Amino acid sequence: MTDLLHADAARPAGGPAFRLRVPTEEDAYAWHRVFDDPEVMEFHGGRRAELSVYQEFTARQRRHDAEHGFCLWTLLDEAGEVVGFTGAQPWPHPWGPVGEVEIGWRLARPAWGRGYATAAARETLERVRAAGVERVVAMVNARNERSVAVTRRLGMTLQDTSPVPGREHDVVHRFALDLRAV
């Protein structure tokens, strides 16, 4: 598995240094640990997930990388510590933008507000464009102001808003970006 290095020269002024890598089996444990925080999970069902969920999730991301050349990569800070994930995957649910490629991110609470989501998402856009993807979407909980701000920094535009099946109190915005126009 190859690490994707975010080079200092390509780093936006003041942006963080980071690495992206295809998730390893061990990353399931790290994701389970760093996402075991009610604030982190507020817009992802509100509860911590069992380790088995992350084991399946990281395995699925390894398959996506092998099949598509992209996935939700493990995001590591400058010291090599896992601080979350950022990347893209085919939309995984039977509702919403079926058939689209979704860009996404989830960070450990201590990594919030440091520029990781935006910088790593920009790197993701370059990687998926290089893999031949022409358009990406981001499904963001309407109350998640931080993630909405990331989509705007990426140049994404709001397409529509809809309830989340099974969680009717949660409403998601669908943002989109045409990668041919960027």
C-alpha cells in the first residue's frame, strides 16, 4: 500500500502537513478510538460504532482503492498519528445520490479547526480527478456548519436538501462539484 504524501510545497499557506494512506487493518482500531467521541459522532448517528463496523469499513475502503484507485484514506498528521479519514467512495446507500462518488471526511475532535479537512479534501479532489471521476458530491448534515464550510471552501454548490431515511430529524444537504470545470 502506498502512502499519498501531501508535499509541503503544495500545502496552502498555513495549511497542515499530513499524509493519506489506504486504511490498514490496524486503522480500524485507530478509527474506533479517535471517533469514540459524542461530538465527533453527532452528525453520524450520534452513537459510537462497534469495532466490527470499522473493521468492515476499512476492508471496504481497501477494496474501493483496489477497484477504483481511491477510497476514504486514513488521515495522518505530521507526527504520523491517525486523526481521521478523508477521501471518496461510491455512494454506499440505497437512498440519496446512488451512482455518484461521494467525497467525505471525519476527524478526531483534537484535529478540528486546524485545516486538515479542507487540505486533505483538496488532495482528494486531485486524486479522484486523476482517476477519471468527473463529478463528486458531499452529503452533509444540514446542522454540521463546519462541514458545510468545507464544501464551500472546495467550491461545491448546494443541489438539494432531504431527510435521512430512518433518522427523519436529520436533514442532509447534497453538495456537488463538477471536476471538469475546476
